[in-house]
Amino acid sequence: MKRTILALIALSGLLLLIGCDPFGSSKTMCYITGTIYSDSAMTIPAEGISVELLVDPDSSAFVSQTVLTNTSGVFFMEVQFYPSLPSEESGTGYSMPSSEKAGLVAHYGSSFYIYKTLQDGFIVSPGDTLLVWPISLFSFGGGS
């Protein structure tokens, strides 16, 4: 009887630990979204445009990613923040970054539109949603 109760308590504790995943929750993620249009009047959505998140290669807060716009011309990124390793001064424990700088660029063939470069990038924080301004393919440059 004691073994059964002990086993149930251990199983309950294990289930509690499995259900408490701090990574992948809304408190460790940031979201970036926007819309791209095919026409200058911004009435026709542009599908299949790639949008790239630019990240400092020395940063370990989150990783670069590329997404495509959907049939509505909307792109949506889920940016997972990762804890940083403890510094030599602090000794132990991981810490979540409070914010990080990121650039954003959209690509269409050989043309592109830079929302922000990495140097003057957006400051994003876990739990935030960044809604960038709508753009048209006519705003793209750099192509032939």
C-alpha cells in the first residue's frame, strides 16, 4: 500500500515537471508580424515573399530564421529566446535576456526591402509582439 502511494506521488511529481516547460511559453517568445502587398495601392497581398530575421552572430538570445508570407501577404515569426550561460562573476544560474536587437529584411527575387538593419535594429523582448508597417513590392530595391 505504501509503495502504491509513493509511486503515485512520484508519478504526479514527474507529470508536474513535464508540464512545466519554461521554454516555448509566451514568456520566452516574441512574435513578429507584418503584411506585404503586390501593388502600390496595397490592396493585393503578395504570397511567398521571404522575410528574414537578422541576428548578431555573437548573440545566443535567439537564432536567425526565415519565413514566407501566406496567401494574405502576412508573415508571422515566433522567436524563441534562450537563456544565457552564467557569467564568471555571477557564478551559477542561467538568466533570460530582457531584450535583444534584431534586423528584418524581406526578399523577392533579387530585390529586397530592409525594415531595419542589424546595427539600428528593432529591440525585441520576450512576451512582446512586434507589428511592422505594411509594405508594397514597389518599395523593394537592389534588384536588376
